Amino acid sequence: MFKIFLGPPSERFLKKCEKGIYARIIEKIKQLAANPFPPDSKRVVARQEKVFRVRVGSYRIQYLVYYSKNEILISDIDKRSRAY
């Protein structure tokens, strides 16, 4: 089981989003803690680090996986049009 950490942009997004979207995103984040690479995850090629993303409707969760620390950093959560 991985520990989840939220970056400042993702915390800001979660504070401002609607309750329904918040619940769906939190559920997906809990699933990432158990399995950081679900079948719907993809690598974001445009970034220099190994950033991955998963979809939650029209929203994207971008995250980095640190195996040595057993941690996942949620770097950004945003609508698809603004996420990349």
C-alpha cells in the first residue's frame, strides 16, 4: 500500500471542486494507493519526470510514484483542457 501526498495545486483544486466530483476523485486516489498503475493509467510524455495520469470523467489526476519511499505524489488535478 502506497502513501498518498497531495501537492499544492491538487489541494487547491479539491478545496474548490463540487462534492460529487470530490467524492469520485478521492475514490480514485484511494484505488491508486492500492495499485499505482491501474489499466487506465498512462504516462504523460510531455513532462521530463515519469508522470502518470488517470481519468476521472473529464478530469485528470497526474501523479509521480516513488518506489524507494513507497509514496505517490499527486502533482495536479484539473480538467483535461487545462491539465496538459
